[in-house]
Amino acid sequence: MDLELQEQIRKVQQNKALVQQLMHSADGQKLLAMLSRDGGAQLRQATDAAAKGNTADIVHMIARLMESEEGAKLVRNINDRIK
């Protein structure tokens, strides 16, 4: 699963218009809220690393999020929009 998730993250990184569209969607806003529960510090660190090509932290955060039913559904919805 992690390799598939990393590939999806790379796909999103390469398409800035898609990133904007996703982040302004209701699902994107929910995702940001769920990933920012600690005030956003971990998310900022993970996105900074991803911008430099290291997606491990963001993949780990999303994998943890997907352990909940709500998080898994949200990620599936977003993944469907990316395809």
C-alpha cells in the first residue's frame, strides 16, 4: 500500500492545478483538518520533506489516518478524484 500511496502523492505533486482543486474541495478541507489536529506542525514538516522529494513522513501520516473508517473513506474519495 505504501508504494501505491507514494505514487499517488507524486502524481499530485506534479499537477499544481490538481493540488489546488483537491485542497479547495470539501474532502481536501476535511483531510487537512484531520492531518492538522496537532496544530499542523507535523503536517508542515511532512509537506516540507515531500516538497524536497521525501514522501515517507506524509505517507506515514496518511497511512495512520486510514486506520480509522472516516479517514479511509476520505482517502478513497480523494484517490478516486485523482485517477
